[in-house]
Amino acid sequence: MVVTSSARGGGGDRAPSRRRGCGLAPAGAAALLAGASCLCYGRSLQGEFVHDDVWAIVNNPDVRPGAPLRWGIFSNDFWGKGMAENTSHKSYRPLCVLTFKLNIFLTGMNPFYFHAVNVILHCLVTLVLMYTCDKTVFKNRGLAFVTALLFAVHPVHTEAVAGIVGRADVLACLLFLLAFLSYNRSVDQCCAGECFPPTASPFFLLLSLFLGTCAMLVKETGITVFGVCLVYDLFSLSHNHDKSSNGVIHQHSLQQPGSSSPSAPPVHLLRENGKQQRFPHKGAWGGCHAPLPPEPKSSGFPVSPRAVWSLMRYLTASSSRNFLLTMRPFLKRAILVISYVIVVLYFRLWIMGGSMPLFSEQDNPASFSPYILTRFLTYSYLLAFNMWLLLAPVTLCYDWQVGSIPLVETIWDTRNLATILLAIVMALLSLHCLAAFKRLEHREVLMGLLFLVFPFIPASNLFFRVGFVVAERVLYMPSMGYCILFVHGLSKLCTWLNRCGATTLSVSTVLLLLLFSWKTVKQNEIWLSRESLFRSGVQTLPHNAKVHYNYANFLKDQGRNKEAIYHYRTALKLYPRHASALNNLGTLTRDTAEAKLYYQRALQLNPQHNRALFNLGNLLKSQEKKEEAITLLKDSIKYGPEFADAYSSLASLLAEQERFKEAEEIYQAGIKNCPDSSDLHNNYGVFLVDTGSPEKAVTHYQQAIKLSPSHHVAMVNLGRLYRSLGDNSVAEEWYKRALQVARKAEILSPLGALYYNTGRYEEALHIYREAVALQPSQRELRLALAQVLAVMGQTKEAEKITNHIVSEETGCLECYRLLSAIHSKQEQHDKALDAIDKALKLKPKDPKVISELFFTKGNQLREQNLLDKAFESYKAAVELNPDQAQAWMNMGGIQHIKGNYVSARAYYERALQLVPDSKLLQENLAKLDRLEKRLQEVQEKDQM
């Protein structure tokens, strides 16, 4: 009689059909999963670039707009630094960086599309996870659906999906699953009579290697898929050769007695309770060894004597040679995969320059503990803590560094109970896998453990130090295993409960999914902006110094300095060795002595803190301690060769000392080390203009704009340069282009000046009105507006604006000069004279300014026909500024009117020396010549 085993090992005359659960069609299940994913993460589409997004995308020289696509992406880390550099994070993820670059190429720097890609990838991972569970894990499609649904809405995924840099985890997970499916497809699972089935499709095996490599090049954890594939092959595929890829048990035709066909598995007759039974030995363990005694009824312990017996006989088998021959197909695959992984890991080590990344104590405090026991206990507890985040994602935070989780320093710490509990659970699950390795079922626990454990190994501190304590996004991949185990456990629990209990459990599961969905939506709101993210960190982990530091940085950027100081000080209370907090606190301190103390304390903690060196150098520069400042700025460059601001500050200081050659060398070194710094190119352009090389300056201004298309400062500088060269039309174009980037008063002002100086007063008036509306408190803009109004004859409004400025600042010299011009235009010469006298009382330091004031006073006195007083004012003007040609000419004019022709000629000739092409002077001298000639003729007639 022919017999076949069911999935549970029972006898029968045909293979049982596979249960498909609730009857939900695959398309309907996919639609529900995609809908759930989009509903949970739809809010994230409104998010900004936050936290690590700024460094990985906005400030990444390999990614940001304008940066060309170059091979450097494949030699730089995730943040744009060279992998071989000491300061590199050593995170090699070129394919993920390429996706960012593609995002920018297609949609620009709009964060909406970055978030949209992340949400789409999460939907795809969810769908592929359901397919994977349906084909390789569960016999019930409903369980696969619930597993994927739990994965789709789990709150711990928020950081990976809502944070754009989390794309590395999401995309790596997708490739991880595809690589696993490809490997699974490559093995012949329908081959009867083989202990270890052969490779059915070398193409899919190679495709698995390719996809696994791509997963690794998206994020390092992707390489763990190869370990998952090999273990799954050994414990599942190689003992399931008579099971099809969709989980259906195939019925094999056994030969009748006398047949010699090798395809028939040996059927051993066993007797139990006096009844003869057939027991077909399937799989590696059964096909290579003698038959085992029948499995006794379950005793409740997860490891059966049958499993222990099988394992012991395998380890002590005398037929090792036959067994190795039987294992040959698996060994071939294993050797290929392991060899390939070794090559890939060697490449990974080579691209890192043979060195590991350098982290600080605040990144991973446990790894810096000098005590082995502390490190072991803390690392072990962190495993339990991560598992708790999967089980109960109540407390979630974007950063778990610096004191978030205190070190476990003694065995008496109660947190060790959580570690012990996790160890017991994991041991029981592992033993359960060993107990079930003989049967064609219970792959749920195996798959759950593989997907849970292997992807987490790189983050476990087991093989190397990592740069974090806990990172929620690294749980994205391991959470697949958790979801499988969780749903499998629910399924088992349902079979043990009565109908009422099963219904209660089902309702509770639905409520849990709804609760997770709500939590995920709320977490998405936290990731919408820098402020909401950093504020949430302070609220969630107030004992974490890092979150206070990050929030203080945000407040500092927003100009909320008092709040920023509070949080910097809080960070220092929690972690007194936080050098960066001391440095930033110094930048907000108005007292220079106190600021200097903060910088010095920061340098005591970290003598190579390049920003503290930079800030202290600038402070000493402001105190005229220039040589000390130069030394500190050079050290800042030494310890931070990619810190562009240090080059600019040092070069400008050297230029102030007229050490132009050294300054230019510093600028050139900065551009060599920081070729993507638009600010450095702009500052070098300013230097070149000041040193008389405007043509070179144009090149660097344009390079700054090329690197940063929104660099309006370089555009304005380029406009000013073209204006100084007399090309007003090109200058106007650059000003207008800058205004397209930002409507700022500092851009409007030079454009208004261009219009004013070229006689386009209406346009100048419009521009200055807009500038004043943007910055109504800026004196220079209001004064320029009043000047334009005065020229256009709108003297009342001009006078009103100017008087308002004077009421705010009585020492405004230019205001009095403008008032004098306004009153003169109104023919109110007394008021004009009074305004000039007030200006003179301010006693300006510049002799040329005083000279201009005396000249203006002389004009007003001349208008009142007070020629003697006017002459004295002009005389005072030329004494202060002998090059004041107009004053010399006016003095000559007064003497001319008074009939002192000799003196008049002397003054005219002095003025003519200064302006030899003056037609007015030439006409006055000609008039004087005629008068003198006529006077001479009259005198000659009188003598006759």
C-alpha cells in the first residue's frame, strides 16, 4: 500500500491541499497592504530635510544640485567624504547615494519627492514580505497577510521611512528579500530521493549574489542575506525536497515490490501498538542513516528525544563519506556563496583603507568602558532593549546617545533580568528549530529567527564597535523576523483556545494593529520638521544630553539665543565633557572673556576641535592679537582640512596685514581641499577684486554660483564687479537673478543704487520702497529712499523720512546733509544752513567729509548773497582738501564778482590745474580776460 505524509506527518492516500486562510485574493491583499502603508506614512510627504538628511543630501558634495555625477560616489562614504580618510564614517552606500542623485535629477531638491520614494519603497517591501511569507513561511495566506500588515504599520519603522536617509534601510531590505527569493528559486525543491537537492537554476543563484551585493551597497546589513540563505538551505530546503515551491506536498509514486528504481524512497515498516505502519525516510538526516524509533507524544518540552537522537547519530555517524557525497549540492552552493562573501568583504575592507571608523565616547559609551563585564552586560541588555522596542514601541526617539541608556556595570543590576529572559526565549526558540528539523513544518520559527538575528548582527557590537547606542532604523530589517514570530505565536495560541478565546484574541490583534497605526501616524508628525523632531527628543528623553544639544543648535539657527543657551547648559550638566556644546555656547555669549573661557574649556577636552580653534582664533583676531589668531586658525585647518570657513578667515586676516601672497596661498589650498565650497570661491573672488584681478574674480564668482545656484551673495558681488567695470546692463541682470533667488533688502539696495546713478529714478524709487518694507528699521535704506524722493521733487515726504531718522539717531551726519539739500531745493536757505551747522558740530573725523560740509555751507551762504562768509567757508574747505576744485572755482567767482581780478585769476588757475578740461573755468577765465582788457582800455583813455 502506498502512503504519503501530510504536512503534520500523518498518513493518507493523497497529499492534502494547502489552506489559504480567509480567502483574500492576492490582489486584494496587496491593495490593503499598500493602502495601510500609505495611510500611515502619507503625512511624511509634507516633511522637510531633517537631522541626517541635511548632511547626507543637502550638504553632501556628491548629491547636492549642481554637483556633477562622478566616480567619486564609489570612493566616498554616505556623507561625501573619502572612505580612506580618518574622519570618514566608513558607511559605504553608493547605490543609496545614487538614488538621492536621481531624485534631484528628476525632481530637484523638493523633499516631497524624496519622501514619496521612501513611502513607495516601504509599500514594496511590505508586498514582497507577504509574498515571501506566503511562499516560504506560512501554509496560510491569511497569516502571511497579517505578518505583512503588522510590518507595514509598526511604529519602529517611522525613522526609516519618514527620515529620508532611512531609505538605505528600506531599499536594502527590499533587495534582501529579493536576493533570498532568488536563492530559494535556484534550489530544486521538487527533486525526489535526494537528501540535498541540486541547484536547479544557476541564473537565479547568480542573481541572488548580485541582489545581495546591491543590498550591501545600499546598506552594510544587506550582506547578511547570504547567511540567511545558507542556513535556510541547510535546515529547510535540504529537508524539503519533496515539497513544491508553493508549499504543496507532492505524492511520489513508490515502486511495487521487485522494482529497482532508485527514485523510490525506502519505506521502513514500524510497529506501534501492534499495528504495522509505513514510515518513508525523507531528507538528509533520514535518507543517510538508519531508521529512528517512532516519535513519542509531546511532553511539552520543545526538544524531542527523536531530534536529539538524530543530531547525536549525525555527529557520530560512521558513514561520513556517504553523507558528504549526499551533501555535495549544498556544499557547492555554500562554497560559492562563502567565497563570494569573502571577496566582497575584502573589497569592503580595502575601500575603507584598512581602517575602522573612529567614534567618540558619546556615540557609544559602553564601547569605551575599560571593564569587560560592563561592556558585556550593557551590550547584552541592549539586545533586550531593542527587542522591547519591537514588542512595545511606546518610547521612540531619533537619538539614543549620551546617557539615554545608563551602562549596566554590575550583575546585580535589575535590567539583567531582561537580558536573561531574552536569552531563555531565544534558546527555547533555537531548540524548537532543532526539534522540528526532521519534519516538513515549523519553518515559521526558523525563518523568524533568521530574519530577526542575522540582519541585526552588524549593529550588535559583536564584531566591531558601532557609532550608536540604539538606532530605530536598524530594526527595520530585523522586524521582519519579529513579525513572523509574533503572528506564528498568535496562530498557535488560537489553536489552543476555544472559539470565544480565539475571537477575543483576533479582536485584540486588530486593536493592536490600529494602535500601532495611530502611533505611526503620530510619529510621522514628529519627523515633519527640525523643530518638531528636536523638540520631541527633549520631551521623550530629557536625560539625553545629545537631544538637548541638537535642539539648542536649532534654536541658535533660529535666533532664539536665550533658549539655546539654556539647552546647551542642560546638555553640559548631563554630559560635562561635551566639547561642541561648550564651543557653541561660547558663540552665543556676549561677554568675550566668558566666550574665550568656553572655547578654552572645549579645547582642553578636545585639543583638535577645529571649530573651537576657529572661534577662539576669530575672537583673538577681534582683540588685535593677530599672530595668536593666525596660529589657531592654522591649527583649525590642520585638524579640519575640509572646514572652508577657517581658510576664509585666515586668508582675510593675512590680507588685512597686506600679506597678500600668503593669503592667496591659503585661498588656493582651501579651494583644493574644499573644491565644493561655494562660499570659499565667493570670498576668494572678493579678495581678487581687492587685489586688482577682477577677471579672475569673475571665474570664482561664477564657480560659486555653479556649485550653489541659489548663492545670491556671489550674484550680487558679480553684479557689483560688472558695475565697477562700467557694464551696467550685465550688472543689472545679475542683480535681478539674485532677486529671483531671494527678495532681500541687501540685494535690492545695490540695484536701487544702479538705477539712481543711471538716472532711472522711478525704478530706483520702486526698488527702495520694497527694500524699506522688508527692513523698515535699516537707516541706510530709508535714507536712500529719502534721497531718491528729494531728487524727484517729493521733498515733503523726503523731509519727513529724514527727520524721523534724526529723531531716532541725532548723530546721523548724512541725514543733516540730506536735509540741507532738501531745504536748499525748497529755497529755505536758512534751514539748509542750520542743518549744515548741526552736521559740523558732530565733528566728523574724515577731513574730506568736513571739507564737503564747508563747501556746502559756502554754497548756502552764497545763495543768501553773504559772499564774504561764503568765501571763508570755501577757504576752510580747500585748506582741509586742496583738491576741492569746485571750492577754488567758487572762491575765484566771488573775487571775480567783487572785482578782485588778480585774485580771481589765481583761484581760477588753481582750479584749472585740478580740472584742466573744465569748460566753465575756461569761460570764466575768458570773461576775466575780456574784463581785464576792457578795464585796461578804460585806464588808457583816462590817461589820455
